[in-house]
Amino acid sequence: MQRSLRGRAAVIGIGETPYYKRGEAPEPEFKLALSAIVAACEDAGISPKRLDGFASYSNDRSDPSRLAAALGIDELRFANMQWGGGGGGGSAAIANAAAAIASGMAECVVVFRALAQGQFGRFGQGPRRNVIAGEMAHAVPYGLMSPAQMFAMKVKRFMHEHGVEQAALRSIALACYHHAQNNPRAVMNGRPLTEEKYDASRWIVEPFHLFDCCLENDGAAAMVLVSAERAAEAEHAPCYLLGAAAGSHHRAGAPVHNAPDYATSAFKTIAPRLYAMAGVGPGDVDVLQSYENFTGGVLMSIVEHGFCEADGCNEFFVKENLVAPGGTLPLNTSGGNLAECYMHGLGLNIEAVRQVRGVSTSQVPGVEVSMVVSGPMVTPVSSCIFGSGATL
Amino acid sequence: MSYLKPGLPKPVPARDGLDAPFWAAAAQGILTLQRCNACGRWQWGPEWICHHCLSDDLAFEAVEPRGRIYSYERVWHPVHPALKDQGPYLIVLVEFPDQDGVRMIGNLLGDPEQEVIIGAPVKAVFEHHPDDDPPYTLVQWTAWNLNA
């Protein structure tokens, strides 16, 4: 038997709450999670009581047993958390759900992520205490304490090694904001970005301007997966998972910035496994959603997934190449984490499904292969590829 | 003299003791890195076993307090109240080519708006805070000229 997830499971339902500015959700995080899960089940045309598994990542606080109780589901069979912080687990959670289905451990699994920072405190803030110990003691006292500061160091090195100019990062921000203008759900809808506005924006930490950094939002997102056999009877045309891969390279987690291969999004070993399972290559990908914690991570992710040479970034990363419908590689067509919503990237996976269904607000014509890259520069990271029925 | 304004969390040895020898040596103005007594490999930050040969016979060995800039960043936006009026500051990732290329984080002393050159040699400057509670020492970095 072939050891692959290709075509074994499919997304049949997607759901989101409205997206709010951070701290502004009118409801608690757990209620947001429930709302998104119920919405995904409604979209799938199934009762939430038919769910039997939950998969999430980044230490989501909504406990599967509590969700199962609140939803009144009959039997919980799969409760899964992908280790690691940031958005690195987004596509891995989908892979874990599909693996549970393919192996017969569960029948109908919902992947979800919920965030309410008003209730639980903000990301990106330095620790407020008198002393600090452990790995952080070797960074925080030097003023290195936020994700932007952790990752700027990698991106600066990559830009140095490959002569990447600031304009390449800017093009990524411009593409995301461009797509957000078509998306009424996007938090930055109605707030377009220009080259001038980007250039004039303040530095957060060089090489990141304000607009190179993701938003922080409240909300929740969910998607329902079932076996390919069951998906064939679903309301929407199934969006099949063609492949997924997660992990990181040798000693990516070495402490205090000591990963031997340092200036990387951490996808060099993941991308070949992803494409091998999916049975496609970068040239087959019609549209890409690539997680923006920071634009520099997107740039390295795109290089490491084989869309562009490391030394060719200045030519490849121009806005026209990255926008739907006609760009070479339409990127983050909902507005992504920069301009739609920062739901730790699960919104990107949902947008990838919309592209296969043909219902994105920045639709690329005739999408058959739709790819997602989750959480560059953290460890573990993950990526996945969805396909239409025609790809099976 | 402190490079950053006071009020950031102060480093203390890990409760499990893993990096305690490093901080004790730094207080004496000695830079140490972790080395495996079995296979001779260097590693940083500290681990309980050697990542190469898995021996737990590890030591903190004094090294020449010199390295070169592997990467750097200029921070503008403060994420801690202590740095509200700091203005820009420089963080460097310093590489030790003679110690298997292991790296350490610190600040680059001097003008925060100076041009920073990746690959440039730097030497350690120990920033002692003996009167703080608890006392601590930071390992900072400054540019130096190989030919001077």
C-alpha cells in the first residue's frame, strides 16, 4: 500500500467568524471557535454532531474535549495538537486531520484556530519581569524579544547573501494589500497601500517596515475534512489534499540563533517531500498562499519551494508577478496575514480552498492546484497542496 | 556604562544550572562556550549532551573574546516599556569561526546608526552590573581593526 495522503481526504466545509482588530472581538475565544466550527459544518452541509475529531496548532486554548461537549458530539475519536508556535502548524494540522481519516482513526475532523487577544494578552511584547533565565536570558537583556526581532536577523542575513533589495519585500506587502481591497472581510479593505506609503512607513526593525509585519487580530477559522469517498457526496465540489509535509532541517531548533543553516524559512527539506507526495512541482501551482509573519519569510519560502532562485529575487518579486488574476504566481489572494486577518494563517488555508472552488474575491481562473505555506522561520513549519477533482 | 536603558529583565543562571558556568565566567570577564570533552565539538547555546557524539561530558571552555558579525539588526520600535525612550539600537549575531561557527547574541556598541558590515571582526566588552539586584554581566561587542 502506498504511504501517501494524496487524494485520501478532502475539505468539504470552511467557516470563519468576522475578523476583528486585536482585542476587539465582542465574544470570548471559545465562543469564536464554536462559531467558526459551526459555520464550517453548515458550509459542509453536515451537523456538527457528526464531527469526531479536532486538530489545531500553536497551543490553541480551545480544548477538544470541551468543544466536543459544547457541540454535543456523540463520540470524540481524535484530539490532536501540532507542536510549535507561530503559524508553523497550520498545514500540519490539516495533514494530521487527513492522516487520521486515511488511517481510519476518525471519520470527520475539523481543523480550527481561534484567537482573542483582548481576553488573553498580546503577541510580540517583551517579558515584563525583573529576571529572565534559560535561552531567553541570552537574548532578552540585549533587547531581542519579539518575533520581528527574532526573524529580522535571519532575513538580514539572507538579503546579504543574495543581494536582495528592500523593493522585493515591498512587492509582497503591495500584493497582499492589493488583494485585500477586493475582499470585504479583510481588515485592511478600503486601506490600499502604495509604494510611497510603504517607503514612508516607520521601521519596526530593519529590514522590516511597519507594512512588512503581520496584523494581530481576533476571530476564528475552521475547515472540515472527510475521506475522499465521503467527500464525493458533499454539497460543494471537494477540495482534495494532494500532499502535505512538516518539520524542519538539521538542528533548526538549536538555541540562541545557532541553526547551522540559519538564513532560511526552514522549508528546504519540507518542499521536496511536499511535491513528492502531491505529485506536482512548482510549475503546476496555480495560486499560492504563503504565511506572512513578515514579508522576508514569504520571500525565503517562495525561494525554498522552488518558484524563484535565491539570486533572482529582485527580478521575481515585483507586484505584477504576484497579483491575481494574471500574475506569474498570484500570492495571498485574500490579503493574507498582512491585510485580511492574522488567524495564525488558517485563513490562508481557507483561501486556498476558495481558489479551488472558484469563489475567491481575487479568483485566479481555472485553479486546479492551490498551495499553502505555513509559518516560515519557526520550527516545525509545514506546507500543503490542495487540488480539484481533476488533479486526482 | 549600560548600552540599553535600565529596566529590561536581567539574566540569571537557569534554575537547572545548565548555563550557570557561562554567567559565572562572564562576571569575571571571561568568555566561555560549551565544548564536548569526548569529541571536541563546540556548541551554543548550552545543551545537556553533545549534539554530535551524545556524550554528557561537557565543559565551558574559555575562548578568545573575538568573533565576526554574522548578521545584525537595527531595532526602532520598542516592545518593552524600558526602551520607550531608547531610540534605535543595534543587535548583532556574532559568529566564532574557530569554535565550529557557533554564534552569540549581543549589542554592537557605539553609534546606533553606524554602518554595520556583515563579516566585520568584533571583540567582546563585558558590561558589568555589580550593584544590580541580582548582579549580572552582559557580553557586548565592539568593532576592532585587525591591523590596528
